[in-house]
Amino acid sequence: MKNPVRFLLHVPVPWVFVLTYLVGIVLEHVLHWTISPTTALVSTIAGAVLFALGAVIAGWGLVIFHKAKTTTVPGKLSRELVTRGPYRFTRNPMYVGLLLAYLGEAGLLKQIWPVVLLPFVVAYLNWTVIPLEEAKLEEVFPDEVRKYRLRVRRWF
């Protein structure tokens, strides 16, 4: 059976995060939740930390991909199997970074609805985008990818 959300592959992954967040903002305005001042302070601090950490991780992964002159487009053939830098700890540091930055943004802006929608983005990545990327990598680097997958986890 064909995956019904594969049409989203035409949308760059960072934009999937942005568009989902924007839907969350609309829901936030329609179904606003309030939080206490203490919770708001904790949310701001945690949000700043998560956003900064996410930006660093995603940026680090992106820089390494650009240095390797390999693609960041799901479904395109890669020139190199990148396993250094943050790729030693997770096979998807750019996605981990985007996820942390997304949560950080929600914390900074004290918004709940974007967080409620985030599992849909993670499910899309986990069951549509990443399997496609891993299949393309296995086409080009079959032995290396199998060893890498045994050594490094998909997320954390």
C-alpha cells in the first residue's frame, strides 16, 4: 500500500516543521490556554536552552553535509555516508535539532498547541522520510549503512 503522506516529500523537511508550527499558532489563538507566571518563567528558560541546543545540533549537521558535498534532500542519492560529528550519536541530528528548536520556540512563546501537533511531524519523519533516506543510502553504501545502523540509533 502506498504511503498517503508521501506527497509531503515535495515540501522540504524544515518547512514541514514551520507549517505544522503555524497550524499550532492558529489553534493557539482559537483555543488559548493560560499558564501561571512561574510556569511561564520556566517555559521561557527551558525554551531558550532547547532552541539554542537545537539550532547548534541542526546547524552542525548541516555544515558537515555541506562540507561533504552531499544532499539534504530526501530521496536523492548521497555522495558520502556522513558518520562524523553529531552523526556519531544520532543518525538524524538535523531532525533532532529541528525538533529541539521547535520545542524551544514553543517554550519561548509559551504555546501548547504546536507541541500537541509535533508528534505528527515526528511520525511523518519516522515512517516516511527517514525510511526513504535510509533506503537510498543503502543503495549506494549497503555494507557501511548496515554497520552504521547497528552502531548508531535513529534518534538518540
